[in-house]
Amino acid sequence: MVANSLGRAGHTAEEVAKILGWHRTKVIRLEQGHSRVMPKDMPPLLDLYEATESERESLAALHRQSRLKGWWSAYGDVLPDDYVGFEAEATSISSFESLYVPGLLQTEEYVRAGRGTADQDETDRVVAARLARKALLSRDLPPSLWVVLDEAVLRRVVGGPAVMRAQLARLVEACEMPTVEIQVLPFTRRGSRGHGWSLHAAELRRSGARPDRGQVTRSRLLFDHLRAKALDPDRSADLLSRAAAEVPD
């Protein structure tokens, strides 16, 4: 990327170093691919190389992908790579679940219980991947997370009473996080929509991708509809607390 831009802009490595106030060695290492371009270095480079708007978007997307693969590419066999990449770059995440607690809010014991009799090594990899994935909620500038849960998620005991109580307690704790909102869609408001489906959407800062705008609009309308039917966050937190106390022994 750097080498092509240098050539087009007509600058030598020495000239780039002088213009940007960098050491010549830094420019050469970037040009030869021996060093990664840091986020703070992208804007001055793109300005110097007179990148077009479309080129900026494409290069920014490539840069994001190169950074993201540092952790999730190692779990490509147990994670949905494309969505996790979007999720990691999202400013906001919307999620509806009618069967299970969303992965970002699952406890380790809940994850393991949900795997049943699956291969132990594979389960360990799933757990490790989930733990790495959840880190985005505690990073600097985390995305906002808005979750709507069907009440069935609260009432379905996964892994036994102790595991389920701990999982519901985790959801109650998550309700206190400033960037997390949880709503519960009670049985009395669920309506006739089929049971056993989910909806996930991530809003990105910027992307070179071309989304299906019709699908995006439909997903947003559906999620807004679910939010409107669900209990407000405070009443949802109360229901989560009651559900934890009501888990059958």
C-alpha cells in the first residue's frame, strides 16, 4: 500500500520522512512491509498521498481487518469471522435472542453447559474465543450494546440451577453498565411471531462495504418494534432479578 502510494505521489522515502517529521528508517520499514501502519499515522499518509475518498474507505477497512486478525483469526473454526470483525469495529450493537443469552453476555459456565457433550478441546476453544470477544465491552470507547431477550431465555435452565442463577446475575450486573441496555420481551407481549429466532446488527464507524440497505432498514424496523413491545430497562432488570430467584432447584 505504502510503496504504491509513494510511487504515485512522486515522493522518495527521504522526502516523505522530511515532510511528516519521521525518521527515514520508519518510512523504509513501512514501504517494505516490515512495520505496521499505526492508526495515528494513517491520516497524514493519506493526505500526503492524495488518496481519494473511496481509496480512504478501502484502506481504512483493510487497516481495520489487519488489526482485528490479531486475535479472532486464531478462532476461525469456532467464531463467525465476518460478524465478529464487524462487531469489533462497531459503535453500536443490537441483538435479539429468543433461545439463549447472547454470546457477549454469557458466563463461562453457561457457555460450557450449552455445549453439552461436544468435544472438550473444541469447547475450550469456544470458551477462549468468547472470553476474548467479550473484552470489547470493557475496552476504551466500547460500543453501545442494546439487547432484547425473549422471556423464554430467562426461564430455560441451561446447565442446572447454579449455572442459570449465575448467568441471570451476570445479566443484572450488565444492566448497570453505562453502555449496555437490556430489555425483556415478556410472554404476555410476545405475540404470534415464531419462537426460536434471533437478530443481530452492528453499526460501523465507516466501512468500504456496500450493505443491502433494504435489509438494514428492515432489521432496524424489526428491532425497534421489539424494543417498543419489551419492558423498559428498569422493569426488565427487576424481572431478571426475580427470574434468578425463581430458578427451580
